[in-house]
Amino acid sequence: MEGSSSQALTKRSADMSLMPPPPPPKRQKRPSQVLDEDVYSDALSHIIARDFFPGLLETEAQQDYLQALESNNKDWIRESGRKLTQVMTPLPEGRRRVGAGTSCTPRRSTALGETPRTYVGGTPGQTAVDGNHFAPEEEKPEVDLNMSLGAFQAKYTSEDNESFNALLDKQNEKRASKYGFFHQGNKIPTARQIAYRDKQQQLLENGQSSDALITTNSAGEERIALAASRPSQDLDARPASVDTFTNRQGPRNSFMFGPDGVEDHVVSRAQDAELRSNAPPKAINYGGTRILDVRAEAENNVPPSPSMSAIDAAIAGRPRATESETGYTGADTPRVNGYAFVDAEPTPSELGIPVTDEEADAAEQEAAAHLLPKVDEGGPNPFHIKERSRREDVHHRLVEKADASRRKGGRMEQLRNLGITPGRTPTPRFASGLNIRKGGMTPAAQALANRIGTPRRDAGFSSSGASKSSWTPTPRMKPKQ
């Protein structure tokens, strides 16, 4: 029947029965915001000095404030005081607070003819510039410095790093396209794979889709037909063996690539406990590398027991509310024998009296003076060198005595080896006498010399009477007949 449309199932052609090509290589996650090279390096220097070199920024801020006081420049004093207050204010995690958007220490410049604001004898830190220097500068991006070093590098990057990352991504794409068979199971693409890719590209350009099983109804519409799979279907397409350990990237060098483990996709007990824990995530304690600040420790120190004023108030029947109770306001003053301290006098701002600029500057200077290091002028010098103990003195005397005796004995031993008695007139030696060089011989050489120089004794009779008597034969007695 020519008018009826075919309801037969069509199978995908041979050139389309292959697997699709691998996805393009994934691009690594890079920082989102790009900064100028100078701004990026200054921000990194500021964060490293703040977190990993404790006390460096505080010392610089204190020195800057002292120089401002000596210069008597009100603007410089006000600016240095605010900076000192920001630097000396600690954060909960131990770092120091800085203003957002300040990536480096502000540089102060003076116009021509103005005296640099430095102390006498010091190296000038400012350079005189002309009036064109104060022209409006380009707006720099706002940089947040109140974060750790890792968070800053994850958020910001420099222009040089960004250009290098772009070149690296481009090179990786070229390498992936050139050595694509590494990503396809270490197989060179065949003609069918190339034809399949061409077909897919044509379908994408035409806006059509490729289906494995399609049907066409009487209206001419294409429908997807899902046939139930049977054990006897496509017997030739079955794999020859079961692949229990698939390796999609082909063989790898065991020296450069270690065996795959379960650490990447299996959660350990420690990780599971850390996820279920209510404790904050692990972080670096920057305060652990700092020298203890006595002033801050005294301010934050909480007494382990109630003060005497609280005990006296409880005995007198006037219990004060604690922080956990509703009546606690924090404004109660301690009492001594039932009497409270005198209330503080109201400030000019509370009284509504206008404050002049000189008074405001004096108040700021007084507040900043508390942040400067205190010098104990009345007490003794805390630094002193500990004196040597008696045991160390005895040790030094014994060492010196042994060294002196060793040097003296060595000289006398050299004189004795030369045949000279120290402190006496040398005795004359003759050729027939004992050889003085025999002292430098080895024991075997000395024994040989003694044996050669000493005459041998006769093994038979000697000329002495005792010898003769000892060797005179005894006459025998004849037996009587």
C-alpha cells in the first residue's frame, strides 16, 4: 500500500552507532577579579606582614605616629592616629583590623618648598613633588583586605597571572585536540568516528536531532519507539568480557601516576564527623605567633571568682543581677561599705557644649597615646646578664689548669727525647754510649738493637770458680771385691 506510511522500526546507521566524542577539557577555576600588578603586590605584602609577621604593622604605625607628633602637623597627626587605632584593634580570629579598600600604606607627599614631615636625623620618607602631582588620579578598584591570604588569592589575581592563565588554557586546548586519542581510550579515531562527528555537526547546524529508534505515524509525525530489550537482541554487540575496572584514560605511567584509590569518592569517618560537628571549620590561629600583649590580656581577663564588692552586696541583701539574668544592665558600679563611687563628670558633648578642633585633636591624641609602648623609667632595667654559677667557675679553673699542665709537660717531654734534662747541664754523650735515637724506635726495633749490641754468653764452661765447681764431675766409688 503506497498511501499508508511505514510503521517499521529503523535502526541507527553503522556510522552513527559509535559513542560520542569526549567532552571538551574542563577549565580550571580561576580568581574572578583582576587587579593591577602594583595593587595586587601591595595587598599581598600587607596581608603577609599582618598575619605572618606579628607586630610589624603595629611598630610601623607607632613610629609613624611619633614622627607626626614631632612634626607638629595636625593633618598628619590625625591621619596617623586613626591608622594606629585601626591597626591596634584586634579581630576575633587574632588578625588586626584594616580599612577596606586600602591595599597599601598611604604615601604622603609634599609640594615644592615644604619641609618633609620627618624627625631630625632620619631618612626622609617623602619626596617633594610639583603641583601636577595632585591632579585627579584614576579610580582604583576597591580591594577588601580583611580576609586571609588563601581567600584573597582565591578572589583576586594580577594582570600578569591572568594573561598567563589565558595562554595556558589555550595551549591545553591545542594539546587536547592534537592528542585526542589519549582521552578516547588511547585509540586513534577511525573513519567511522570521523563520519559520525561530521554527521553530528551537520545535525547541529540544521537543528535536527538523531534518534536511535523512530516511528512515523499516519500524520507524518515522528515518534520515539522504545522496544523492550531481549537477551537475544544484538548478540554481536555484547562485550567479550566484563570490564570490572574501567580505565577511561588508557594506560598510565606508574612512576608519574599512582593507583587510583577510594579517597576521592569515599567519605572517611573523620570527614563525616567534621561535617556533622557544630564546631567552626578549622582555621589558622594567627594570634598564636604573637607576643602576649599585657594590656590586652589585662583588659580581656575575666576573674575566676566574684569580686569583693559583689560578695559584700550579697551579704548586705542587695544581690546584683548577673549577665544571664534579666535585670542585668551592666551599668551598676561596685560599692565599698555600702557607698558607691562618684559618678563620672559629663563630657562636653553630653552637656551640649560645642567642641573645638583643638579639643577634638587633643582627645584623639590622648586616646592614641594609650596605644604607644610604655617605657618604665622609674624601675630597674629588666634586662640583665646572669652571673656564672660556682660550678661553672670550678669548671673553667680545671680546664685552665689542665691546659697549662699539658703545655708544660709537652715541652719537657720534647727535651727528654733530645737527651736534655730540663733545668740541668746536659751530660756529654759518647759514641760508645747508649744511642739517644733509640727512644724513638718501636718496641720491636728496640729489642732487635739490644740483641745486636749485647755480646752473647757462652753456652759451655765459664772461667769463674763457681762455674767450675758446678761442672766438676763427681768420682764414682768402686765396689769392693
